[in-house]
Amino acid sequence: FGAPRAFATSLKERVTFYNQKWGVEGPTTRAAHWIPFALPGSQAVKGNVLLVGDAAGCADPAVGAGISWGVKSSSLAFDAIMAYFQGEETDLNWYQALYDHHILEALRAGMALRNVLLLSLLLTGKPWDDAVQAVLDCLCGRLTYLAWKRRHPMLYALGLGLQKVVVPRVT
């Protein structure tokens, strides 16, 4: 579960609470670390160095998973490198444009969805089923964060507003 840093301090207690509520048995262990997420304006290119995967902040904002985002950013980096070596591009800065469009925009939409999910938890004490389903659909590939953004522009705007107002205050 991805959450702002301030929520991480009580994450074990929250997991224990929901395990008890849902009847999940067994010990709760804490195995977590802070995951840096790429933000608008993040640089993924400097000279002839391209950042991919974790180094580029490519982690799923809802759950912190990074393998699929690492593969996606690596694939985009490969395209940029090949275009450069084939003479189609004069430098590797094309990767930054690909990264901005294909990675940062999607991660921003994912952060908005995550924030809507967190808001539902804070307001009602339980996750909003539609938000949980949207996260699960994104994780399994039935939906993308950008498609969620197009389908739910008001929720996207709400989630972005939360990102700008609430998240900086609790991290």
C-alpha cells in the first residue's frame, strides 16, 4: 500500500486493524521503506545518462510496485537510444519527452486515484469500492491510470487537489 510518509508511522496498526476486521489471521510484520515517486518536472535525462525504473522514480503510486514501470521506462529508453544511434535523433533528450508523456502523466493520474482512495479511508474508515476496483484494474492491466483520468475527470481533479494541498503537509 502506498501512502504519504506521515501515514507510514501508523501503517502497522492500520494493517492489524483491517486484518482483524476482515478476519485475516497470522502475525503482522512490517517490511517497508520510503519509495521516491517521480513528480511533474522530474528529470530523466542529463547529457548521455538516462534514468529508468527506481532511479527515475517509476513506482506505482497506489501500491509502490516498480517492476512494470521499470520495464516501461527501460523500453522507452531503448527506443530513444536506438533513434539516436540510427540518426533519427541528434541527442537523447527525446527520452525526456517520452518519459514526460508516458510515465509522468500516468503516475500523476495514479497519484490522484491513490489520493481519492486515501480520502475515502480517512472520511469513512473504509476504502471506497470503486477506487479499490480501479486500482486493481490498473494493476492487472484492464485499465490504465490515464484511462481512469479520462473516465473520471472530477475525481482526477479532486485527487490532484489533494496532492497539492494535503500531501505536502503530511510528508
